[in-house]
Amino acid sequence: MFDDLDQTWDAIVVGTGMGGATLGLALARAGQRVLFLEKGASHLDADGALLGSYAETDFPAPAAPQPRHRDSLARAGRYTGVVEDRSGARTTRFIPFIGAGTGGSSALYGMALERFFPSDFRPGERHPDAPGSTLPALWPIAYEDLAPYYAAAERLYRVRGTPDPLRADAPAETPAPPPLTPGAAELVDFFGARGLHPYRLPLACEFVEGCATCQGYLCAKNCKNDASRICLAPAVAEHGARLLDGCEVLRLEASRTTVSAVVCRWRGAERRLRARRVILAAGALETPRILLASASADWPDGLANDSGMVGSNLMRHHIDLYLVTPRVKHFDNRHKEFAFNDFYDGEHKLGSVQSFGRLPPAPVLAASLEDDLRQGPLPWVAPLFRLVKPLMKPVFRSLVEGRMILATTLEDLPYADNRIGLPAAGSDARLVLEYRVRAHDKARIARFRKRMGEVLAPYAFSVVKQAENNQRIAHVCGTCRFGDDPADSVLDAGNRAHGIDNLYVVDASFFPSSGGTNPSLTIAANALRVAEALIRAG
């Protein structure tokens, strides 16, 4: 319908994940002319996509992702850029396990769509003794402001689950999920008998026959209700929105008050695209990268960066995995089925406990561990591991298929010097990461591990400690926080950049605190809130 890219669009939306696609669909339904820009590939028609398996299964040989694997990663909806981690004594490099392509990271997610708790909107009162943290006392909006949009997002993404008994704000009854599998049923009964409060995770899943939940890879069964399927596809097919995939945004051109053009590279040529409003939703790594790359005489430190907060206050959640051997002999560990929040809002605010689903295949797991060793504090261990790796195949297979897995998600706290930035000129890295776990938060990690050990004591279990691993950055947020004071935030309460009349950010960058559970539903709900305000404004 809109073939002329040189027109002035009502909205250019950069990124097609939970924030961008959800907001873009709402605008398109309201009759606005919406242009989506997606750096990754389009998988709307699945032509050439790698469906139903990890990108690593397409590599010539088992290995952690490297630049030479970019074609396979792109076909699988994965990010291909190199992050240079300068956090430790040695600079290391990695390609993060996040999404890039239609649907963004939601195309890879495990479909758990949890609300934040009301206390998450008052973070300062739950963490009064965090030295050096930039944690605000309050979000600029309250839980009550977002509650109706949470409900709308749950309906939009067709969430199925049961109420959390610890929530006074439990959502209205949602469609029932399938019965628990035997291993999950055993653990739910066990936790309930120990006085905990398990419930069925709210999942954006259709549960078609043979559903394997497809955590970490593109769904082959049209079963995963991600941002691409639920929002982007109908926006394009039914409401006249336009999608440019393989389109890299290089920078934004702006005066002190207005973005005048989005400069991008598409099909080998540089283009300038224009819109009444520009909405950044490229993710909490890429959105600040775009703003920092848009420095100009009017914005010498980066666009919208008068506060110096663009790229700062990065949070990523501290996630550990608990591999539990159930008593039942035959079980299916592929599904995320239940959770409990007894450690979320107690004397010490920690986070959620959820069933995780299955680990990646054994060769993928082994390659990832080898890379962790190579880049860790004892890199000489990696060659030794490589020698014994063939002998460990049964061990890895047991880890993948023979355990029920729980994930603990500990709330991360913001610090100004935990941040992403631009690499030096000539570097092949896309981003630079600086992130340190503070002593205060190491103590919180240890407390959560102790509580989990006490709860699981009757079981044989092992812990895969990932909380301190900077490569585990799937829940990254906070790098363009919103707030009431332009001196210590990037966006206002409506997600508009301070001082710029037509620039908005609706991905996880806007979070001023990380909460202790999956961020996707909060991103989607907030996108609906911002979209409603933009539609009212015309």
C-alpha cells in the first residue's frame, strides 16, 4: 500500500521485538502509516529460516558462536555482532545469545509472560542498602498505571497459566495450560508440601501437538506467540504497515529538539527516511548504540544524552540453573511449566524460581562450556577440556535429558558504570561492555543459592552458576532509563526522550530497575500504554 519510502511516515519503528512490534501494531490498527526497520532477517514466510533447532546445529563443527557463523546465526534469528567485554583483567569477546530478526528476542524466548510485582515499581524501598547503586526510589509510573495494559498484553499474546497465590494482583482467569508432565508434577507437589506456593507459569503458547516450547530457537510449528506472529505479521498483512528487513540504522539526524531523519543502510545503499515520530525498540544493547552513534554538534555526547545516562545503568539479571534428578523414572523436561515467588518479596528481595525447560543439545552445551573456560580466569583449562570432551558425551547427554531444570532469576541493580559503549574506530566489535558484579550483589547471589540449597536438600541436584557470567545477557535492560528528572534519566514518563519532541524508546532500555522475573510482558504492556498516548495525540 505504501510503496514510496521517501514519504513522511507517521511512525518509523526501529526493531520488531516485544516493544516495537506491539506498539507498531497498535499504531497501524489506528490507521497510522508505520514503517518497521529490522536489522535482522525476516522470517515471516520462513523462507530460508532455520526452524526447530539451534543455530549451532548448522555450524560446520561444534563451537561457540563466532563471526564466521554469521550466516547460520542470521538464519536462526540470532544476533551476529561481537561484544567486547572490558570488565575484567582481560578483554574478552563474545556474540550474545539474543535475537535479531523479525520478533527480536521474543522469537527465541521461552514464552513466560509474567507481570512485575507492585513492589517492583518502588525499588528503592526494597534495596535501601545498595552502596553506589543508582536505583531510584520509584518508577515514574505506578503498577496501577500499567495494570490495564498488562491485562491487554496478556489477551493479545494469548497467555495461558494459573494465578500465582502470592499475588493480590493476580490477573483474571486465563485459558488453562495442558496438564503437568510427570517430572514437573512431582516437583510441584514437593514444593507445595514444603510450604511454598507453586503455580502454572503464564505462557504465550498454543501448545500444539508435539510442542517442544522451542526455547532458544525459531518455532517450526506456528505455536510460539512471539512479537512477530502476534503483532508484526498482522500489522503488515492486515493494517498496511511496511517492513524493511536487513535494514541497519546507522544514526539519527536531529536538531536540539527534533529528529529529522533516520539514516540507514538497506540493500547496499544508504538512505534517509523521515517520520513524524521515531520509535527506538532495537533492544537495550542496540538502542543506546544508535543514540551514541548519533552524536552531533547539537548533541556532542550522543543523541538524547544530556544526562550522560545513555548506555549506563545496564542490568542483565543474575540467573543460575539447578539440575534436579526427580524420583519419577520417565519424564519430559522440555517444557517451562511452573514457578514460585516465595523468595521474591520476603525479608530479602531476591527473585523468581521457574522451571527452565531443556538445556541445549550436548554438543552445543560442550562448545559453550569450552568457550567459557577459554575466556575465563584460567584459560589454560580449555585445551585440557577439549582433550577429555569426547569422553564426556554421556555426562552432557545426562545433563540435557536426565534432569529437571529450575532457573533462579535474581533482580539485578543499576550502577552508572555498568554500561555499553562504542568500540574504537577500526574495531570489528559492535559494542563495548563494562559490567561488574558488586560485593552487595554477590552477597545476594549467595543468599539465593543458600535458600535454594535448603529447599532442594532432599534431592540430588547440581548448580550451573551463571549469575556472574557476563555472556549471559538475555535479559539486558536499563540503558536508557525513564524518569521524572532529565538530569538522571534519558526518557520521561511517557517514554519520550527528554528535550526531543518526536523520539521515543519502548524496548527494555527504559527500565530504571530490572525486577526479578522475565521482562517481556512489562515491555509489551508499556508499549501498549505509550501507543495509546500517541494515538490520542494524533
